[in-house]
Amino acid sequence: METLIHEQQEGYYEALNASNSKGESTIFVTSMLQIIRDTLAEIIANQDSHRDVRPNVGVNAGTNNLCIAICKALDKTLDELFWDG
């Protein structure tokens, strides 16, 4: 997570400051979910479609659950989250 924040440091602090100014965390939480979404989209795009996923079924299920939770928090579908920008 520290690496993700470091890579998005300017936006991270902008969102944190905006949330502090408003006295609520919605802006910050949304920003963090977008960073996680973008990272997951990059991972998915870089996955080798021919590799055997059986050893990673638990990991994949956890990733799916995280994606669903992000969708709910941002009120978006999976298509909107990953492919429609």
C-alpha cells in the first residue's frame, strides 16, 4: 500500500487535505478506492491469460470480493469500474 501511495503521492495528499477541510472522509476514501481500482486493473491487464489459475483460486476470490466492495462503495458496475473509466 505504501508503494501505491508513494506513486500517487500528490493526489493522496490533495484528497487527504480536502477531506480534512470538509471534516469528512468521503473524498479521501474515494481517492484510495480509485488508486486500488487502478492497481487492480493494471494487474488484471498484465496477467498471463494462459497460466494455470488453480493454485491462486483463493487469491482470485479475494480479489473479486475486493472489486465488488469497491464497486459498491463507488456505486459502479465492474464494467464501469475497470473499462469505462
